[in-house]
Amino acid sequence: MTKEKIAGSLHESVKLLKVLHINETHREVGGQERYFFGLINGLRERGIDTYSFGFDTIARKTGKSLVLKTPGYFMKQFNRFVFDFNAYFKLRSWITKIHPDIIHLHGLNQSTLAILFACRGHKVVQTVHNYGMICSTIWCVTKDDLKPCCSGAGLKCWRRKCIALKYLIPFYFHIKIRNFFLKRLVNVYHAPSKALKVYLNKIGYEPVEVINYFIDVKEMSGNEKKEYDIVFVGRLDVEKGVKFLLDAIGVLKKEHPNIKAVIVGDGPEIEKLQEHARKLGLVNSYSFSEKNRDINSNLLRKSHNTNSSFISEKSHDTNSKNPDGFSYDTNSYSAKQNSHNNCFSSKNSCDNVDFVGRADFDAVKKYYAKSRIFVMPSVYMEQFGFVGIEAMSNSLPSVAGNRGGIPEWCIDNKTGLLVDPTKPLEIANAIDKLLSDKKLAKRLGDNAKAYAKNFDKKGLIDEVIKLYNSLLNK
């Protein structure tokens, strides 16, 4: 049978499918949500009748989505650790109404047991987006020495300063109870990397299918004048290792006084990182001013309180052009309303590091195109790393932490260089190697661009559809 016939028979088999996707957050936050909404859009493009459920700051319901309002802190904890009766009855009623062939679970940190119980009696796929099913912090790294850990939840979590003792007991029982029901209600698990599958198998999760995250390769290419030696894209939080990257740049500055890096993203560590960069002499003045941060916060708040989501307006619902009622760009790091990132750009040519804040997808692509090296110094166990394959599509060699699923796309000495992300000198040496050896950097960059084609959305969405069909045929 030819590839065309196989593709044709696959397309015909999925037209009758009805799939409900469930995620704890029904708006753009990070890689998990990018995959959630990107997969929904991709399946709809194939003619699959696709629905979504989640939580957001405003409750809403359309023909294709049911979104419940995220409760306050204390009620949220009760719903998480005990039971969310409201979510259970509303979700159960909606499942009964739409009667999906497949329920595809994503993030389950909110109203966990209520969602699982509501899915009883249906074929269930669970995409595991992080190590939270194994580790109470989702890091799978001990916080006292930042070394990988696969021992699961227990007293060791408290001894290694990963979690306070008063939280350990509720988290321990929550994980045990959740995992008990997951193993009985989920038919198949989907991991985005082989590394995560290994961890899941160790604690008894079976079967686990590996299907990588995907990107639209044709959207990624760009050709811009190089302005930055280094680009980092991601959330500015401790586990992303940006502090170690700044330390490495501080080392590199001695041999490369004009080295230039751009930090694309925002997060809880932004002020600490800017202060750290100032102490290292990498910035003379903050490029992310208080005024601009206020603008950023206000626009983000507005975007979360308007009718927007990652789900595209394209749909196979003839009754509505936009059945979900939202309009985020599928491949955006922020709402379309947030395409104001230029106001964060540093104009100070003396700065070695520009903190440019959060950027939309078009802006992120330009930062890739304007940079020579992509650096991902994550100290925690990355489940995969969306931004890595995006950078590869732009012919960027990578310097990345040897953690989690990262080595599955950053292949040492083929598409990039792997390092211990907790050692700034090692990061600095790898970056220096690529800056000093242009032939090596070009070879790795060319290999990266070619290898990124393995993560194109068309083939990987086909793999998800095959997973659905195999589950229905059992």
C-alpha cells in the first residue's frame, strides 16, 4: 500500500472520531498549553470533532468548550486534595451530552480526582507533560544540590529541602491516591520523550507511548542580521537555570568583552536575575523598567480577561466559525494583544544582556533569526523542550543541559553541545567553543535544521491519531 493510500485511509478513519481534551488551564501559560491547543487545532484540521475543557479566570461555555472559573486559593487546594464536586457534576454532564470516543487528559493538578471520576467508563489517554506524577515538585531534581532524583515522594523530599514537612504529608497522600486511580482509569499514557517514559515505567505506569512534541517547521525559518551571540527563550524561574547562564556570560566577558545575549521571557525571578546581571557587570541599567513591567502586567491581565485562547478560529463546526469563542495564535507565547515586546528592548549598547520581556511568536522567531547560539540551561528534568526544536529549525546550534528529554534533540556534537547546567564554567566553555569555531557552529546548526524536520506537526499528529485508533480497536 502506498503512503498516499495509508494517509487516505487514516484520514477516513478519523472523520468519525470525537475527542475531548482536558487541561487544568484553558489559556496560554507554557509548553503544556501550547501542545494542548496546538493538538486541538491540528486534529480539527484533519476533520476530527474535538472539544476542550479546563479552568480560567472567567467561566464560559460554547459548542466546543467548557471552561470553569478557577476558584480562590483555599477552595483550589480543597478541590485539589479532597474533591471538586462542582467540576465533577458539570464535566460529567457535559461528557454525557457530547459522548466522546476518546478523552485525552493533559494537566491534572487542579480538581484531579473529580476529573478522573468524571471520565469513568470512557477510553482515556493521558499525556504526561512533566515529572509531577513522580515528584512532588515536578523537578525530579534535589533542591539542595540540584542533582537528578528518581526516588519518588517520601521523607527524602523533606531531607533534601525539596518540600516543607507540613506540605509533605498532604502531597504524599495526594500523589499516592491520584496515582492509584490513574492506573485504573487511564488506558494508555503518552510521554513526549523517551526519558520521561523510563521514569514512568519505573513507578509502574504501563503502557507508555512516546510521541514527541511538534512544531510547524515551515513557520520557523528566518534570515536576519545577527545581533546576539546567545538567545534564551523561556519562563524566568529558578528551574530554568538562567542564573547559571548569566554566570557563564560573566566568565565569557573576560575573553569576549562585547558578547551580547538576549533573554526572552518573564517570570517570578526577573528582578533577581536583573540584579544578578547588574552585579556581574552585564547590564548598566535595567532594560526591563518598572514602567514597562506595569504595561506588561496590565496587558497580560487584559488578555486573560478577554475572549481569547490558543484555539484557532478554524473549525469543522458548520454552526460557528469559532466554536470555542477565542482567538489566540496557536504558536504564540502570549496573547495577540501582547505584541508590545519592542517596548522592552534595551537601547543601551553597553549592556551584555538584554532582558526583553515576554514576546509573541513572530517576535520570538526574529530573536532566533538574529542570534548565533541557543542556550537552554534547565536544571530540572525537562520533559522535552519546545523552544529547543524551534531554535533548531532556525539553524541554531544549542548549548543545553543534559537533563530529561533535552538530549533527544540536542544530540551532543551533532546538533549541539550538552553540559552540566549547574556548572557555569562548563556552559561558558561550550559557548566559547561555538563562538571561536565558526565551522563547528555551522555544522551543528545545519545538522540541527535537518534534524528538526523529525518534529514537524504533520507526522506527529498522525502518530496521535494512530494512538487513538489503536485504543478504540482494542
